[in-house]
Amino acid sequence: MRYLMIVLALLSSLGILAQPAQSDDLAFKSVVGYEFGERIATSYDVRRYMETLERETDRVTLVHQGESYEGRPLIAAIITSPDNHARLDEIQETAQRLGDPRLGDAEIDNQPAVLWLGGSIHGFELSGTDGLTKLMEELATSDADEVLDWLDNTVVIIDPTLNPDGRDAFAMFNHQRIGSEPNPSQKDWSNDFDGWDALGFRTSHYFFDINRDWFAHTHPETRQRMPLLQEWRPQVVVDAHEMGHDTEFYFDPPTEPRNPVFPDFAWDWFERFGAAYADAFDEAGVEYTKRDIFNYFYPAYTTSWGSYQGAVGMLYEQGSSRGLAMERSDGVTRTLKEALDQQYLAARAAVDLSARERMDLLSDYRQGHEEAISDGESGTRRYILTSNADPQILAETVAMLQRNGIEVLRLDEDTRLRGLSDREGNRVGTETLPAGSFVIEAAQPRNRFIRALLEPETPVPEDFLPEARERVERGENPRFYDITAWSIPLMFDLEVFASTSGASLPVSEVDGRPAVGGDLPDANYAWLLDGRQTAAVAAAHHLRNAGYRVSVSPRAFRHDGQAFATGTVIVRAGKQPEGLRDTLAELVSRYDLQAHGVDGGRTAGGDLPALGGAATFSLAKSNIALLAEHPMHAYSFGWAWHTLDQAYDLDTTVMRLESVAGTRLESFSTLVIADTFSAPALAERLGEDGMERIKRWVRDGGNLVVIGDSVNFAREHLELIDLTDAWEGEDEDEVVQRFTVPGAFFATEMDERHWLAGGFAQAPKVMVNSGRIFQAPDKPASPARNAVIRYAQELEGPVAGHAWDESVERLPGGVFAWEEQVGNGRVVAFPEDINFRGYWRAVDRLFLNAVILGPSA
């Protein structure tokens, strides 16, 4: 017996005998005190478990990527065998070579496949986090033969809590309302909440759906994850979600439409992974669906972003238990325990297939990048971003492209280039491009993503449209699923040229975000902040609120041979309180502004006789309020709040609707009402006293800014603006079907002399993403009513994206930006949400003009 025990111990040490399935001491329950699915795990509990695994095993290394807006750490776990951990640098270097064949050959015989698995980017979609944490437990603690094989053949990066702020908000809500046993009734208060709270639990701190933020990175949750993903270049990217509680588990392959430039590598491997998922679910006797609802046309979901990075980006959608349990319409109760087990089952199958078919996966991955580079050697060869744009937004664009793994170069000298087309696809032939322009070569690994982001148009596949039309006519969702146009040149209002020329260019590499602003120059008379700089208006706000005199020119002009745009901010050097120079220098640095010092007030050209003339107007101090809570649309509220609070640092009072009736609004210069789910519900929530207080405040000089369906609220319930609904028939009993435009860009016409248009050299191309179309009243012209920006009168269709004929027929001449004076105040109305997702930067200036300049203009 003694010799037998020695032999067994020796065999065990050599790994010949399997160890116990897993260590009970490192089980999730042993660390946090409850089983998976017994309680909604907070981000802290998940992080505590991850830290325990890193400390107690040799299979886990944690990466601290950053923090959320609310200060919660964004932690990812790198899980692989101890031998692989000893050579992570080597594996990472090979991953880089596979992701960029220009770096040289990559030996794949000993290279593990790299997977990135992310969970619950929508906070109250719980099971993704829990299912991936359960997989993490198995990978870190089990000594089963198949697990050891997976660890040898893969590097699994698990980022289990993509949205810790949203998750913890819902966890606290549920913990406070749970009884001795979970109540599965949909009416139990642990499962029942209004639309405002639902979106609050789904989203991040500023009510953003960060699953749409993967190219723009407006939020830290996406921006701070970019370095790890770019360092590891995973072959597989998985995003674990939930959907309605009556649905079964969804996995790819997806349905149509497919983006024309979507990578073939991902599309081909959808089938292989889909078959593996189906086998696993069939064996477990679990129901599932595929090729249903979800598509890969829009490029900024987690999964589509992963595919455009060269990986197989895949989606899991589990029918939700909402909290710990939810009764379905068929009487069956779905529990969190069941939901997370299915997420675990799918993720486990992904790891298994990646390990078994590692060589094919790595080989095809490399070939996909070779094909991407080759594609860039024909057709459009490069894209050029000129300096004819807001300098700050241009610099942010370059930094954004670099975070996405896209190489950016800079022209070192003026260069004449042929084969050019403009940002709308119109051929312009040969032009001289100025030194300092940014060049993106198409022949690079991120070629597909470059084309998806910078091409003017991504046509919706023709064979998809008839089916979508049939759904519309039946009153169903057409399954566009998201916007149909997102071209960065249009979104950011950049001058971008595409070139078919492959001529060699005098360029140098751009390393990091380009420097924009400079030191504050001397000025005897005034400093000028050119109007094309959006943030100049924010700087003007801070200067005026600090007690300094500031004025704005609604006219373009020239001074000392330099052109200045409408909306230029004038800060006079004389007769100012002390500290002006230091305050202005800090603002110039903060906002990356270019300031110009001038020694006199004379101008030349344009419509401005002098810097101190009557054509300019002085800025008043501004105090901004923003309405919140149900039935406000939380997305729209969050986008407005983020623009004011984060993008431009404007102090904003967020006011609850029920507080309006008892609040002295006279202390506010501007009140912003974002989009609402329902104008009648908004009126009911404010009550007669609240609405009367707003109307009286406007007439006494208040500046009301309304967005989206709040335009209808101001029109029908406050009765402050005079617009006509283009869908209303002549007969009030006539029922007209409203058609929604799914995020398409249209040409506009602009009153360039109006203060609201300050900063725009030409009428912008604007996005329509709704069914709201308003026409100006058929009344004699009046200076009290101004359609500042209209959709073009000669409108044949969208510049980019899709729109149904019924919408295109009603859009010409329709109002995009409306100003109406009411007593001593005014209302500024935007039927479309100009703060859309924080990345429609082209019209930031329009919103800031309305909010900051409105009280003074």
C-alpha cells in the first residue's frame, strides 16, 4: 500500500491522473457567499471573485483597464495554462503578426487562439455576466482533461461586467424589493418599473446605450477597453446579452441585411460556431433560435465592431429572467439560474470549438487580414481629412480612428492629387491638398472598418428592402435594427476626400491625438475665438459667468487678412475685471482652442463693420436647467446631459418634472426639454400648474429648447410654437400611416444670417431618425418665426441612408431648426435629436447656440 501511494502521487504530479473536477475552496459561493443565480451579483462581488482567482491560481491574470463614470473598476481576466502565462509576451507578439501580415510571418503551431468574451453591456441583462463568471470559475479551477486542453490551446479574456454602473443600479433596485423568495410575477415590484427606470438600468451613467459606442468611444467603458483589445487582437469576440423573457436563446448566424463590406472571415465562421452552439444546446435539450431579428449592417455594436477588427464577432441573446425569476406568457417561469446556465453553455462551446479548430481559425484569421490589405490596393486607395473643419473635432476624429486600430498619416507638404471624390461621393477630379491634412491608406488591416466608417454611403441591400416594406405595411418592425447612415465625414462635419490614386505621398506617421490649441497670444484690443470652433461657445459661457464681458458676431468678417466665421466670440481686452488673461488661457488649453489676438477693432470684408459694432451682441450670463424622469426619453435626456456636462463642461441643473410647478424658473436663463415617450404624458406629469409656470417664464424672457417629441408638447400643450404636422391630412378624421426614416442624411437650406446658424459656413447635412416632419405655418413672413434650417426644397432623396418614398415626399421644406419668439422670450425647436449618441458632432454647435446664445440673441 505504501508503494502504491508513492506511485499514485508520482503519476498525479506528472499529470497522468486527473485531479478533482474543481477546488471547492475557489468556488464562487465559497468566495461571495451565494450560488450563481441565488442573488444578483454586484460588480464588486464579481471583481472580488476575480481577484481571488488571480491570487490563488496560476491560470488567471487580471488587467485593470480603467474606471466607469461612477468610479467602478473595469477589470478583465486573462485565463490560460501556466505554460502559456509564462510566455504571454510571445503569444501577444504572434497575435499582432496574425492581425497585421505586413509585420512578417507568424508561427501558429504553438499559438493559442485568443477569445474575448464580454458580458451584460446592458446593465439589467444579468445572465451574461453570471454565465461568463461561471465559465471563469471552471477555467480557473477545474482539472478535467477537456478544460486543461482548452487552457493549452486558447487564451480566454473574460470581461464579465461591461457596464458595472447599470448593473449595480439594477442590483440595488432588486435587492431592496426582493422577498423571502423571488416572486416571478411581472407585476411584482422587483420586476416592474417604468420606461425611464428601464433605460436607466440598461444604460451607463449618462443613460447611454454603450453597445452603440464601439467606434466613437464617447464613454470610458468603451474608450478604456480599446488598448487591451488592440494589444491582443482576438480571433473571437463574444457579446452576451438578454432580450424579452418570452424568447429562446439566440446565437449567430444572423439575418439580413449584411453590410456590403462586412468581412467574409466572420461571416464564414458564423456557420461553424453556430453549428457548435446548436450541437451543445441539442445535447442539453435547450431551445434556441438563430438567423432571427439581429443583423450586422450597423458597424458599432460590440459584435460588429469585433468583426470589423478582424475577429468573429458573435452575439448571444438570452431570454431574460429580468430579476431572479420571471413568469413567461406560457406560464413557465424563467429563472436567472437557468438563463446564466445557457450563457455558460454557449460560451463553453465557443472555447471548445476554438481549441479544437485552432489551426483553421488562426490561418483563416490571417488570410482575412491579407485579403483586407489587398482590397485596399484597388478602388479607393486612400481617404484624406483636410483641415477645413473644427480643429478640435478633427483632432478627436484622428484619435478615435487610432483607437480603432486604424493607421493615420499626415501630409508634410501641399500635394496635388488626382482621382478625388468628395464626402458625398461626387467626383471632383484633381485638387491640391494642404500640408497638415490627414491620410488614411486603405491598404491596411482595418480596411473593412475604414470603408464602413469613411465611405459616404453604405447601400442597404436591394433584396432586403421589399421584405422590409412588407413588414412596414403590416405595421411590423422593418428590421433595420439601427440607423442606415453613419458616415464619419457627415456625422462630424469633416471635409474628406477619397482618392483612387496610388501615387506616393510625402507623409509622416501620426502618433496619438494631434495637438490643436496653442498659447494665448498678446492682444491690445481683443481676443477672437473663430466661430468654426464649436467649443468657443462653451468658453464664452464660462467667461461671461465668471464676470467678463463677451460678445458674439452673427456675421462673417475679415481682420488683418484672416477670415472669421459667423458665431466668432469676441473677448475685449480692456475694461475687464482682473484675471481675464489667465482665465482665457485656461479655457483655450481646456478646449484646444485657437485664439487670435488683435490690436484694433477695424474689420475688412463681410458684413461686420467693426468688432464693436451694433451687429455683434453681448452675451448674458446663462444658467441652464434640464428636465428629467418619466416620461422623458432617458436616451435623449442622457445625450443632452452628456453634451452639456461632459463634452463642454457646462453647469446644468437637472430638474425633476414634479418640481417644476413649485420652482422659481426665473433663476434659469434656459430650460431644455429632451425627447419624450409621450407629449400627453409629459403634460399630465407637469400638470396645469407646471405648464403654466413654463409658459409664463417663456413670455417673461425665458429661453426654451425642445427636442424630439417635446416639439409636439410645446406645440399642442404649451401652445407656444406654430408648426404644422406634415402627416396630418386635410380631414381631421383621416388616418395616415407615419413612416419612420431609419437614420438617413438629407441636404438642408440655412438662413446664414440668423444667430442660431452661427459657426456654420454652409447648410449642414443632417440626420433624420424619426417620423417627425413639421412644416412652417402658411402665414406672412415674420421676424418672430424663423425656420433657420430647413430640409432642401429640391429633395430627391437622402444623401446617405434609406428613406421610404412617403417620407421623402413630405420632407422638402420641412423644419429642422425652428426659432419662435414668444413675448420677451423664445422657443428653439429641434424635431430631430441633435445630441444623438454623443457622436453627431456636426450639430453640437447648433445645440450650444440654442442653449447659450439663445437668452442673449
